[in-house]
Amino acid sequence: MPSVRVYVRLKPSLLDSAGRTVGEALKNLGYAEVEDVRIGKLIELKVDTVEDSRIREMCSKLLANPVIEDFTYEVVGEKA
């Protein structure tokens, strides 16, 4: 059974306050090379079949808020 990994992130134009907080914490811990941090979500789905239009529909209707978030996905596992 294939799996689909859906990655959801805030749109680049939006302020990511959680990412900013993590970025500052990393700098305070001595990781000065970190320039920017964006926080997102990973959603893993086990599906019977992979159909692009169905995956995109799931993402735009429920898994991501299309007003403020972007999503990408990849198929992994069997039949990938």
C-alpha cells in the first residue's frame, strides 16, 4: 500500500512566528549559520491508490488552508 507524505507550510509572504522563535533560539545556542526557519506540518496518508486530483482535493479541502498555506506531496512506499 503506497503512502503519501503531505508537507504543509505557511505561504512565504506570511510571518512565521514559531519559525522566528526557533531561529532565535538556535542563534542563542551558538548556531549562527541559521539565517531563517520556517515551521510546517508533515501529514502521512496510507492510500489504496494514488490519484493526483484526489490527493490535491484532500489537501485543499482539509489538510491545508489554501488562504495562508501551501502544500506539496510525495508518494513513497509500494507503487511509488
